[in-house]
Amino acid sequence: MKNILIIVFAIIYSLNPMIGNACSMYKITKNGKTIVGNNEDWLSPNHQFWFESGSKNKFGVMYMGQLNNFAQGAINEKGLLFDGFFEPNYLPVNNTAGKVKIPIADALRKLMQTMTHVEEVKAYIETINLATLTKSMLVFVDKSGTYLIIEGDEIFIGDEAEKTFSNFYYSQIESVDNVNLDYYQNGRKFINSSNGQATLDYCGEAMSKFAQAKTKLAATQYSTIYDLEKLIVRVYLFNDHSKFIEIDLKKDLKKGNHKTMIPDLFPKESLGYKHYLKYNNENHPTLFIEELIGNEKISEEEFNAMGFGSIINPIGYEWLLDKKNPKAAIKIFEYGITLMPNNSNLYDSLGESYFANNDWSNAIKSYAKSLYLNSENENAIKMILKSKEKRTEFKVNKS
């Protein structure tokens, strides 16, 4: 079990997210109908849908993403869909001369609000500076079944009846048979051995084969199946394909701008909702990881080798920055330090959490420990001075 945990953690470390997380996508077009399936795999179950109604000059759009409100995917009322993939390998972007500099989130929002076909997307994207996509890939599909892949400087269109996508660059492989992702190959095996159908049921079954198990650190948190013609979105939670909910995009867009947490759409007795509650237990926020590690004896060297600090950090910062709960964040980082007591970065993160909680004395201690472990940590020096100023101001105001 110990070796399995190390392998799992190491994989997650290699897939530390920027635009998206570990995920899979499959599209099938038959008899003029296109269905697309997508899995989102990550540590946190805190994912949401948000809807922006259309207007005279803008299409209505349903976005999906985490609590930071960065769209990891979207579908508009014209049946144009996109999803983002983080890629573990660096792919340089050189074609930037004369291109428009715009945050990728703004570019995605603009094209989803105004475009219908992938040819339009391609023409627009070719004018944008994509320098931030050195480890990311974007995929668009329109209701005709035509798809667009954006891999930095590589932008190409295809129209095969069936196409699969995951955390690899098509431009960098000779064959998908060589892609070393077990969940991706499991899904391909199902597709290759079955008679593909452009239905929500078939695509849902296919995505269950691409899914990562509930027992993994980065399980499949939810799956979305899109009918790009009828604009129906089927949703499965936490790799549980025994039940689903369906969203009628047109009806939801008529409700006006609104958000919903994906787990809240499901029964409270469902496995996914129970996992969601466990993960978000502010009194015991480390329970999720504690149960996964169990009684395994893993050394600090092994935790460091697998990049465990880069697993603790996004969990802690989700509590700190997105959920505005520094007390829970403190518990997360303190737990990480019990496993890796010589990790300078975790002490720095703990200091930031104490600072946000107005506990400047402990912030100073944490930053000082971080600086002791890493004498080049200039942020620790700056924050120690700032914490001392805040502590002095507090004492003066109190007196």
C-alpha cells in the first residue's frame, strides 16, 4: 500500500493545475448528432457551475470550475464547448510577436459569448498572445462535431467521428497507444471494443471507464455529458454512475445569472455529497488526507520526493483564499509540517495563514522557521517585518 500511495502522490504532483487538472474528454458524432463527455479529476470536490444569461450581442454561457471562478470549461447556447487540460510537459510558445496581450480567462469569456463555430475560435485565437499556455491545452468542439486543439503555437482543426483527449499533447506523440496514462487507456479500451453511439447513456458509460477511482487522491470529482444540439448536460458526481442529474441549458439561462455548487445538486445521502462534506469539515479539514494515508509509515524524504508539499498547499490555500477560513488553513499547514518538519515552503504558508488570522506572533515564528530552513526566502523577511508592524499597531490601539 505504501508504494501505491507514493506513486499516486507523485502523479498528482506532476499534474499540479494551472488551467485545468487531470481530466479526460471524449467526443462522438454520428448521424449529425454530437455528444461530448468530460471528467474533472482533482483533490478538491469544491466545483461549481455558473450561468451568465445572454443579451442582444452576447450568447448565454454555462461555465464550470473551482471556487476561484476560473473557467475550466464552458458551453454556450449555440452548442460551442471548451475544456482546458493541464499538461505536465513544457511546450514553448514562440509565436507571440504582434499578438494581443489579454488574460486567457478574458479571451475565453469573449469567445464563448460571441462565437458559434470552431473556425471562428481559431481565427480569434490566432490573434492572441498565448504565452501563458506553455503547460496547457485547450479543446473546443461545436455542434457539427468539428474540434479545435490549441497547444501553444500549434492550433489545428479535425472532424473525426470519435476523438479522445487527456493530459498529453497530440503534437508531441506518434500514437495515442503510447500515452502513459492508465485512466486514458482504460477509456480507449472501452471505446475500441464497443459500438459507439451518439447518446448520453453511451457517452456516460465511456466516461465511467476514463474515470479515476474514488480511492485515489485526485479522483474524478464530476463528469459532464453534453448534447450539443439539444443543449442538455448530464452530470455524474464523484465517479458514481448509478445516478445523475440533467441540466436544460436554455431553461437555466432564463433564470438569470446564478451559481450552484455541483455537489448541492445531488441527494445528501449520495457518496459524492458525503465526500464533499468530509472534505469541507472545517473542524477537521485534514480528515480527507489522514484517511487516505491511514497507518502507512512514510518518511519525510519520501513525502518530499513525491512532492507532497505541493499537494498540501492547494488544499490549504483553498481554505485560506477561496473559503476565507484561515483557522482551517492553519490546521492544514500544521498537519503538513508534522509530516515534513523541514519544509520551508509549508512554514511560509503557515505564516501567511496566521497573518490572515491576525495572529502576528505565530506568523513571525512561522516565517522565522521558514527563513531558518531557507535563508533565501525573501518573502519571509518581508512578512516578519510586516507582522511586527501589525503587532505593534495592535498593541498601541489596544492600549
